[in-house]
Amino acid sequence: MEIETLLATLGEACPDYAFEARTIPVDETVIEIPAACLEDVVNVLRTTFSAYHLSTITGQDRGTELELLYHFWHERGITLRVALPREGARVRTLTETIPGADFYEREVGEMLGVTFEGHPGPEHLLLPEDWESEPPLRKAQQAEEGDP
Amino acid sequence: MTRVTIPVGPQHPLLKEPLSVRLTAEGERVLEAAMRLGYVHRGIERLVQERTYVQNLHLLERVCGICSHVHTTTYCQGVEALLELDVPPRGLALRTLMCELERIHSHLLWLGVLAENIGFSTIFMYSWRDREMALDIMEGLSGGRIAHAVNTIGGVRVDLDRGEMYAARRLLNELEKHVHDLLDVVEHESTLKVRTQGVGGASLEQVRRHCAVGPLARAAGLDRDLRRDAPYAAYDRLSFEVVTETGGDVWAATRVRVLEVFESLSLCRQILDDLPSGEIATRAPRRVPEGEVVSRAEAPRGEVVYYLRSDGSDKPARIKIRTPTLPALSLVREQLRDINIADVPAVISGIDLCIACADR
Amino acid sequence: MRDLLSVLVTVFVFPGFGFLVACALLFEWIDRRTIARLQARVGPPWFQPVADLLKLLSKENVLPRQADRPICRALPVVSLAAVLTAALYVPVGGRVVYAFEGDLIVVLFLLSLPALFYFLAGWVSGGIYSILGGSRSVLQYFSYEVPFLMALSAPAILTGSWSISDIITQQAEAGWILLVQPVGFVLAVVGLIGKLKRVPFDIPKAKSEVVGGPLTEFSGRKLALWHLTVDIQTVAGIFLLVNVFLGGGDLTLLQGSTPLGLARAVTFAAKALAMLLILSVTSALYARLRIDQLASLGWRILAPLGLVQLAATILIGVG
């Protein structure tokens, strides 16, 4: 799959946004997309380019904002970067088209405090049911705790 | 008939690690399964942020006991990419050798566990006895049977001398003879076939939708192996076959894994016959420049993905680990629907669980 | 007085309870050792079954709250009593505690009682694994018991007597029944494997499926008695098959002779050990079957074969 073709097709699917790609090791292409376009972009990847394999969803706290990385794989690695605000982080679920995203979204949800709209069962995956404190991967938590 | 809930786990003779599966059954038929993870969750993704890159080698090796080397391999590859470090060929070859030995021992371990869970304890004893040979080679190389501590950032820490190479070749030849016997049993033993054929079939479509990887996916016909599709370490100069089957049932998965052991044995021999001379590691600086990297490798159970972000200090800012058991667990919830209770052990064992990997 | 003493010795020492228990523990050891050697393991030392029994007898016994205590306490005792009584009527190298016309039927009946008690144990001790294992044991019972009974009735019909001792004496003159009814012998062995719940028919107590089956909640003294019951059932079953199909304590295959007591004992022991070897080797060779596969095997293959054997015996054998 050629990156230029991909960017062009994405531009057709979501015309209000200018898609750009950058490369990070190891031979991974990162494309920044707005949260609203996530579903369309994933559809383009799956239907036009047969890139249906979602390796995982990484969530991290960048300080000023939260960041979700959707790692796809088809002949090469394609990562979609979605930036979310720290308060009220919401994004549409992918489980309707990719049932395998279920566990990944649950984990990001509990570790980072992101809500996945439409997720069929957003219980905790790894944390206990009675987890009261902040989501563990949020920066505020790290600043408070000091020694491990 | 009334519905009953049969708990499989967190403690159950079937499971080697704690996992909670609640089966809703009517008579001898399972209707559906609910799964709960997190019993071995150690918060490793959080812990790595407070340790230096070198200290994390020790921690990340202990994500899993069976595939410990491949975790450090993926991690080191990622950090080396950020450092733009070139690992010398001898180091890459030794790293690959350990990867393949680990694959052999993992598949033989799994075969024993599957056999024990369907009541065939004779094959459990045989395959674990044969596995000891692979462990002996790994111990000769690294000093450890399970936690090898072979990898370091920039290469490997231990080297092979002539005596160890000779001993390793001898053990590999002997192991191959035994694995031929095991393949014979898998292909011809009637009670094993009757318990595993047609059981837990996963279609290619299901595998795709759940993003399953590894021998489980290859048993359903998915032709993907990262050693061939995205070569890392020394795989670009080695030749091997990617084994696939059709049907996706437990018997197909068994066949794939046993045939993969033969491929791994061949790879080990190729590496030993053609081991480049020279250094085994390049010196790595303490601080890693800012950047992100996505590193992938083919663990015995499938694709393992590491996302690493560094902020210029000597501690990683974020490490995200995704192990192959997690999508397999997603797939098995569907495979456990509408099957016989007596098939549950075969199906659950067939996906090659590694809960410590999935929970981190 | 001497008669009373001799009866007491026969019942409690030889070939009664003392001998049976010793034999049971010895057979368990031989079985475990054989399977271990076939699996490339060393296997337990000779005193392991004794040690296991003593250990269990000294352990605490905890039952769940919903279990029916009096019944749970009684079941292992009654089960053991049934098999011990059955074994009293099975000749050992020609010696028997008590023999009478029809004792074969009594033995078969008593040997089939533990299956019922096993199911009951699962039913009353509560818990999902116990009940699941219990229901499987009943399904298994119907799959192996019918062929087993048919296989053991055929020799009786052939010889025209329902007394085990008579069957033995007739074999001394006419030859082993195994040679005349090989199908029946195979069915009897398969039935015995099912009765003793050995691999490939250990479905009710399949560890990876139902944890411990009906006996999941039993521990301590009760579990010790259950284990002893299985061991004595093994001994009684093996001795029964040796008597009915292999001619008991007699030496020659075809022509009968009644050798001295010691020679008879040695021959009997050799035959019994050969049977035990057959059981151990089959346990090491196969994986566990699924309950529906066993039921299919029982009703589609074993039962019809048993009918064929019976029919052949009635039409050809008698007279």
C-alpha cells in the first residue's frame, strides 16, 4: 500500500482535514486524525486497503492532552494518532466492525479514563471492580506517588 | 433443563495461571462464556516508567515465564532503533537462536498441557521430557532455563564457544527424533484425534475480526508470520517455511505447532552452522533521545507489539505491551459458545494461554 | 471352636479381608509403577499406596454446608462393604470363603453397587462439579454395564452353571473359556475398565473438566475408604475375570489337572498379574474419551457384540 494513495483516499473520506504522515521506527507510518473521523478512516483502511488487523490501542497522557494510538498492520505498520482532551475524553468504539478491539478499549478506558461510546461491556479488564483511585496511567497520579 | 454456571477458574486443574471463565451451561451444552482477567496484573506498564532502560530489561523479562526472551528482544529492538544502534551480526544471530529455542520449548510445553487436559498424560510426560533437551541447550548458553537474561541493549550478553555449539547440535539432533515420534502420535493416534478434530473450529473470518495471531490464526489459514513478513534480528538471512492449516480446530493448531518445532530446529541448525564471528554487543548510552518506536516480533504465541516513547531521559516515558494471548482470549469467548462441556478443556488449552502475558 | 477359628481366619485373613486389602494395595502399586515406566518416569516406591492410605486416614475431613452429613459418612463405608462382600465369593487360586450356586450373579450385583453409591455421593455432597461428575457416572454406567453383564453371562450359559467354582472346574476339563469366547473376554475387559473408571473411561472424575467429580468434596477418612473401595474393586474384578475366562488356578490350557496348592496359587497370581498388566498398558496408551463418545461406543459397538456373543453361545455352545 502506498502512503500517498492512502492519504489521498483518506482526504476523500474526511475532506475537512489535511492528512499528513510521518515515519517512526521500525518502518511505522503515523497519521494524525481527528477523533470525529476515526470511524471513517478505519473503514477506509479495512475496505479499500484490506488493513483489518488492529494490533492494539495505546493510550498515553502527554501532559496537555491524552493521546490514543491505533496500531494497524498490513504489509507495514500504520498507526493512527487521535488527540483527546484531558477532561471528558470520548471517542466512538470500534467493536462493531472489529470485535477484537473490545479488550484494548477496555484497558485504555480503565488505565486512562477514556470513554468509548457504544462499547458493549466497558467493565474493568485488569483492574479490580472496586478500584477507587485515579486511572493509573494519568500523569497526576504519577506526580503524587513518589517512590514505587 | 435448568441453566447452571460452571466456574472454570480462577483456580482450576485446567489452568496453569489464574483466569476466570464463567460458563453458562444447560445439560452437557455450554451456552456462553464470560471472562475476567486481571488476576496476575502487576502494573508493569506503570512500573517501567520509574526504572531506567537497563533496569527494565530485568522487569520486562518477567512479564512471562515461557516467552521471556522474545519480550526483551522486542524491547531491545525498539530501544536500539531509537538510539540508531547497529547490533553486530553475531549478537543478532545469538539473539535469534535463543528466540527459536524458546519457540521449541514453548510449543512442547503446550503440547504436554493439551495432552494432560484431555486425559492423555503419557504424551504430557513424553513432550515435557523432550522439552528438557531444549532447556538444556538454553541453560548451556545462558545459565538459565527460563529467565535467560541473554539480551542487553545493543546485543547479547553471553557467547557460545565450540564445546557448547557441539553439545547444542547433538541435543538438537536427538530432539528432532523425539519430535518425529510426537508428530506421529498427533497425526495417527485415534483417541487424540477424536478429542481434538472438529473441536473449537475458528473460521478465517472470526480470526480476522478478533485480530488473532500466531499458530492459532495460522491453523485457520491466515498466512502471516512476522519472521517472514517483517524480518527482525537475523531472520532476513535465514530460510524457513510458514506452516498453515485449514479448519482452525484444535487438531489443526496442534499440527501447526508441532510442524513449527521442526522449522525452529532447522533454523537453529542454520544459525549454528553459519555463526558470524565478531562482537556480540555494541555499547549503548544511558540516555535515549526523544522519539517513538513501534517494535514487533513473532513470539511463540504470535505477534508481540511494543510501543515505546522516550522523552530524552534515562527512563522510558511510556511502554505499551500487547501480547498475543489477549486477542486469543477475545476469540475463545466466541469459540466457547454452543459446544460440549467435555470439549471445553481442549478449546481452552488449544489457544495456548499465557495469562501472565495478557495481564502484565 | 476350631471351626469358628477357621471361619474367622478365612474371612478376615485369607482369602478374606486382610488378604484382599494387602492385594489391593499391591495391585495399586504395580499399576502405578507400570504406567510410570511406560511414561518414562520412575514411579512410586512399593509402600506408596500404604502411605497414601494412612495419610488420608489421618487428615481432616471438611464437607460443604449443603452436604448431607449422615449420608456422606455412610456412603463410603457401604461402598467398601459391598465390594468386600463381593470379593468374598470370588475364588482365589481355588480357595474361596463361601461358594454356592448362583454366586456369580451375587458377585455381579454387588460389584455394580459402588457405581450407584458414587453417583449418590456426588448428588448429596453438593456443588456443581460433584453433580456434573455424578450425572456423567450414571451415563457411563449404562454404557459399560450392559456389555459387561452380557460378557459374563455367556460363560455361565456355556457351562450351564451360575457358580464360579463350577465354571472353574469345567474349564479344568474343557479348556479356558477365553479360547471359546474371545469376544466376550474383550468385552469383559472393556467393561471392567469402565467400571473402575480408568483411562480412557475416567470421565466422571476427569480432573480438567470436573475437578474431582462426585468425590470433589470428600477428604480425609471418607476419601481413604473410597480409594480402598476402588482398589478392592480392581482386585475383585481381576480375580473374577481370571476365574471365569482364564480357568482360575489351573495350569494347562486344554487338558485339566489339579496341581498342588502352591502351584495353583502361583498360576493364579501369574494370570492375575497378566490381567493387571493389560489394564495398566491400556491406561497409558489412550486419551480420555468424551462421555457421548463412550455412550456411542457402548451402545453401537459393545452391546451388539455382546448380543452376538450371547446368541452364538446359546445356539452353538450349549450341548
